[in-house]
Amino acid sequence: MSMQQMRHTGGVEICDRHAHLPSTEKIKYFLTFEIEGKIAGFIFG
């Protein structure tokens, strides 16, 4: 499994874990993971 796939799965899990939060909060968490994933992909890629 690639780093990006792991990050993506992590982002989805975070969204599930924070399902009680408002949509905007979930989007913020998800975007944070997406951005981190892209940075990690850039550094390790």
C-alpha cells in the first residue's frame, strides 16, 4: 500500500470518527489529511 493510499484511508477514517461534527468540520479534517498526503507524497515521492 502506498503512502498516498494510507493517507487517503486515514482521512476517510477520520471523517467516520468525527461523523458527529458538522459537515464543515469534517471537510476541514479531510482537507488537512489530503494536504498532508500531498506533502508527504512530494517529500517521499
